[in-house]
Amino acid sequence: MEENNGSVGAARGSFVERLAEKFGIAANSATIYGEPVEREGITVIPVSKAAYGFGGGEGTGTAEGKGEGSGGGGGMALTPVGYIEIKQGATRFRTIRDPQTVVKIVAIGSLALFLTTKSIASIFKSKKIAKLLKK
């Protein structure tokens, strides 16, 4: 059995190239920076963060046209992070805070405080500390 990896490799390369090209087109500056909106003398330009990834495929083939292969895919996520505000010739970037991030920070801080308090209480309850305090 003779393998013909050239045609499979070319097919794989074109698939990966097409996939990368699609993501390259999707992750351009027009996607990251939205269309400017002007109201009452203030121009606002939305700003997003893009994250994307993709994977290719692999396969084997024979001269008879028989073979096996697997494909790949990818994804992209755009997350709004803020906006650029242009007002009276001055420009500034305003962030958009994610409420879920605040909840996570409060939850982690509360857990850390609870564990620290519990540790301190157990130290004071131990006999070693009690002996040291009596001296």
C-alpha cells in the first residue's frame, strides 16, 4: 500500500488556511472598534476584546483514494470592554465593568476572610497558645 500524503496535506493546508483567513477577517479593527455613534455633540466608539482559536485536521490517504481523516474547527469571542468618548475635542477611554467580575472578587475575598478568621480562632484555641498566654 502506497500512501499519497501530498493530496491530503494540500487539502489540510487549504482547510487550515481558509479557517485562519476567516478568523483574520473577523478579527480586524472594524470588529474591535465599532461604528462611531454621535449624539448631542458627543461621539462614542465601542471597543471590544477579541479572543479566537482554531485547530486543523489530519488524515492519511492511499493511491486508491481510501483514507481516514479528522477535521478541526474554531471559535471567536468578542467581549465589550469599554468605549472611546470624544467630546469638545477631548478624547478619553471609559471602561465597562463586568458585574460578574465584581461578584467573583467579593466571593473570593469573603472566602479568604472566613478561612483566615477560622485559622486564627483555631490557633488561639490550641493548647500551645494557651500555655504561652499564661506565662
